Amino acid sequence: MKCAVDIEARDVEEMYINIDPIQAGGRLTAEAMKAAISFGDGYSVCDNCRNPPRLDYIKNPPIAQYHADLAAWLNMDTARVVPGARRGFQAVASTLVSKGDPVILTALAHYTEFMAVEAAGGIPREIPKNELNHITPDAAAEKIEAVIREFSRAPPLLFVDHVDYQFGNVHDVAGIIKVAHQYDIPVLVNGAYTVGIMPVDGRALGADFVVGSGHKSMAAPAPSGVLATTNEQAERVFRTTQAKGDVTGRTFGLKEVEMMGCTLMGVTVVGMMASFPHVRERVKHWETEVAHSQAVTDALLSIEGTKVLSDYPRQHTLTRIDTRESFDAVALRHKKRGFFLASDMKKRGITGVIPGSTRVWKFNTFGLTEKQIRHVGEAFVEVARENGLNILSTTPSSRRGMLP
């Protein structure tokens, strides 16, 4: 009996300029593509696994050295690769949080942070955002005090997003951590949108844990990520197994409980490693990336009725835009309804705008060249003009969505 799966080849990155919010920082380098082919077999990196039989000890390929390089790059004491940022959240939460413990997150936290807390039996409590969609140290202090009053104890963990996924705003993480440490609360910094695309110094931030996403921001295959921490916290989160079989008497050496022994094997870890030299270099050009983000944002703001809901001027490449009074007004009368925008942009070689989105949506310009940035901005303006929208000669600086 013949069984075949017909999987169409993906050509998005070859055929289009991709501004999808979650894909921009995860595009593989040519080196990672080659590594993926060479190490595609599931246990390929285990060819030279010796004693102790653990991923972060493998010297060929140089996985052990890569772990050391990651920690140094993030200015933390030690690091492990993990199957995505969410597994980093889970490892920390299951180590520090017990059933019934309050855990502080923010009103802009990713859902996987909540899942990690729930899996550990914790009770989530959120720091509210302010009118500018920011999480502030003052708000963090107020929430900590409120949680202490409610539970009669300080929470064992606080999560904070370096850059949130909803608005792409850069938050005062160092200030929030300083507040949390006054209450002896360890802090996990979610760097899913920062580690690998902009400079991140965990020690300067004061972080106890820094978590990054390989497939979101480190030009790596999915699922991949990094969990970096201090020596003090490493003793807890990277603790080794104490289990012993009651019949066989078996023990399992230096296997780490939260890592389930080993984490990334084959294509994921080698893909991360292959892209690392490029990733380490590209974070040095963050100012150029932000300028590119600003250019496309300004092009959109030149379309009358459009507002930016993220910080303005832009400080990140992920931007949330409000086109309810521009593109959505077109959608109400267009034969394709809200799908016209994605369709018209795709005709111009640009993808990543979610089909049907003409109200509030996001885009990410990370990694695009200056020529591509120019084309994206001009394409949005062309689509607007062709559909009867007014193009302003200047970009009003007050057109930030949350301001009067």
C-alpha cells in the first residue's frame, strides 16, 4: 500500500518581502540552511556524545562551546538551549513556583508565560499597563505590594517582557527588576523579541533569567531558544536528577531535571549554532533596523486616518498600526472586503499582512534592506492612493493612537 504526503515547497522568503510580525527575526541564514540539511537526522549531533552523556558537553559539533558563548554574549553566568522560549518559561516556573503561589506577570505578557505559571500550579497576577501601553517600575511596586497583602507573602517569581508582542514597546526592565529585587523576587526577562535582534546585557538589566527564542529572533529552526541565568539560580533550575529505581537501583548521573536530560538535538541546535556568528554581528546594527521601522511607519502615517498604537518615534521593528479610518474604510466598499490590502500588497511582492486585517494589525521590518524598506513604504502609499485615500504631504507627529 502506497502512502505519500504531498507537501508543497515553501517559497515565501524567496518570492516575497516578508513583514510577518513573528517571522522576521527567524529567517534562516544560508549557513543554517546548509546545517539543517547536513544534520537533519534526529540524533545527528549525538555521533560524538561521550561521558557525561549530555547535550551541553558535546564537543563535535562544538555544542559545549556554543553554550559558553551564549552565556557570555548575554552577559550571564550560564546558559542552556531549550525547545523555544516557552520551555524556558516552564523550566523556571516549575523550579521556583509551588502550587498556590502568586506569580507576577504583566498585562502585556505572552500567553505562554501564563501557561508556565498554570502548569506549576501558580496563581497569575498582572501588573497593569499605563495609558501609553508601558509597564512601569511604579506599577510593578504597587502590584507587588497588592500581592503581598493578598497572599501574605512575596511572590517567588516575576515575569517581564523586554519588548512586548502586542505593541513592540521597549519597557524599563532594569527599573522593574530593581523594584522586584527590593522584595527579593527573582525576575525572568522574556527576550523573545530582543535576544538575537538587538543588544541584550542580562547583567546590566539585573536579570535573574533571560529567555530568548531561536525561531523568532535568532535565525534558527523551530522549536529553539535559550535560557540564561546566574550561578545562584543555575543551581536550582539546572539541578541534576536524584531519582533512583527501586527495583534496578538505576541512577542517571548528570541529567538535568528541567531539561529532561537533553534538549535540542539535530537540526534545531546546529541551525542555531550556524546562524550565531551572523546573529551576533547583526545586533550591532540595531539603530539602522529601528530607522527602517520608522521609515515604514511614517509612510503609513502619511495615509490620512492611519494611527500608530506603538511608541512613536519607533524604538523597535515590531509595530502595531490602526487603519480603521483608512484601509478599513476602503474595505467597507471594496469587493474583496478586508482581504484587499493583503492581496494588493502581495501583487507588489510583499507578504506578511494577515489576510482580512484592515483594522488593527502588526508588521515587522527586521532584516530588510534599505531598498526593500523603501519599496514597502511606497507600496502601502500606492495601495492607499489607488483606493482613493488622501496622502498627506507631512507626517503629523501627534498621530500616536493613544494621544489626544
